[in-house]
Amino acid sequence: MRGRAQAIVIALIGSWFPLISPATAALVSLRRGPLDGSLILLWALLPALAAFWLSDMGPLMPSVTLLGLLLTFVMALVLRNSSNWSVCLMGLVTLSCLGSLVLASSIPDPVADVTEALGDMLKQMQEQAQQTGEPSPLSLPSETFVVGLVGYVMAVNALLSLLLARWWQAMLYNPGGLQTEFHQVRLGPVPALVCFAATLYCWRQGLDYQHWASLFALPLMVTGAAIAHRLVKARGMGAQWLILFYLVLLFAGPLIIVLALLDTWTDFRSRLAPATSEIDKTDDRDQ
């Protein structure tokens, strides 16, 4: 935030590290608006563009990186204008779905290569299981599986980058602001039902739709995490309870989804403690 040159350097160097480049472009967009943010975004895109044209790794991974940067930038502008994480989460899922489908239709050969590589890996795992006498429930993935994986990876990467950028912004200009925002994340009835229905449908389709289910469940998962953080804060509980929650999230994700769905109508977290004051949107947007 000291200047455009410093932000450009971090955006370029950050391409070698997870989340740093998209979070840098998002931070500038959140604080200074779309014009300055787009200038930093262009520099952050350069390494991925170079890999796209010069590298022999194929176009799929550079394309995923490019779309991930653009997705984070767009969501940062949405958050700047709305200060509404539920809108961001729904937009994140929608654009990730569209982006993965566009990639699958525009570069089908690399997607097919990844599908084949995953299939070879699972075949080896099945052969090893057969040698040990253990039945293997694994089935070979289709391109639907790979496209869903691409969409899920883009959504999670953009979400983590946006959270990192918002955390940086809160530390610099609004201490505690991200915590207050996160505790208030709550989906409306229609978005919650849409996410739940799409997740349930994909779960019933088997392995090929596994990552699609995770993608559609992402807003509900984040809402469940917000409820857990609010509960721990309101009750003055220790950090070990948050660790326990994330372990439950890993092994019992459907319970968290149901919890978030119920909160849409009951809003039981508002009974945990007096409602916290909302963040001053003017400060967040820095207009």
C-alpha cells in the first residue's frame, strides 16, 4: 500500500508463492478501487501469460491460474461495493462453474490428458489393493470429474486469496474488521436451498460429481465455519474448539452443511451474544 511500484513487485514475486499475487491485486482493488487494482492485476497476470505461451507444460494450468486471478479480482470488487460475503460466495461458485466449463470446451485435449493421468494413477492403486487382497472401491474418473476439480480448485484459491487480502486490509486500516464480517456471514433462504439441492444431487451421482458437490457446498461450508467462529468468540472458548470444528469439517462435512442450512431460517447464532456492530462500509471502500 506504500505505492504502485511496491505492489507491482509483490504481485510479480508473489507468483512463486501460493495466494500472494491474487491477494495483492485484491488488496489494491479493495482499498483503491478497480483502476489501480486492474493495473496490479495486469502485472500479476504476466507470469501466467508467459507460462501459457513459452512453457511446454500445456495450456491447462496457466489457464487455471489466469482465470483464478481474474476471479479473485472480480470478487474483490464485488466485496468492495457490497461488503456482503454471501453475495461473494454465490458469485464465486457461479463464476468458477462457468470458468471450468469454458476451459473444458476450449482446451479439451489437456483436460483429457489430466483425466487419463488420474485414471492411470487409480489403476495402479487398484492393482496394489488387489495384490494385498483388499477390495478397491475406486472407479476411473471421467472428464466430468476433472472439470469439477478445476472449478473447485479455482473457487477455493480465489476464496483464500480474498480472505487474505481482506485480512491485510483489516490489519492496516480496520483492526478486527474481518472477524466481525466473517461472524455475520449468512446465506439467504433461496441461495442456501439452491446450494443444498445442487450438492445433494451431485452427491447422488457418484465419484464423477464429487468435486462438483464440494464446489456447490462451499458457501454452506463457509457459513458453518462462520457459525463456529461466532460461537467460540461469544462463549469465550479456546482455540482448541476451532481445531475440533475443522476436524469435524473434514470427516463430517454434511453435518456442517445442515447446520448452515438451519441457521438460514433460525438465525440461532444471534442468540449467542449481543449482535456486533456492523463494519463501516465507507471505511472499507475508502472512498
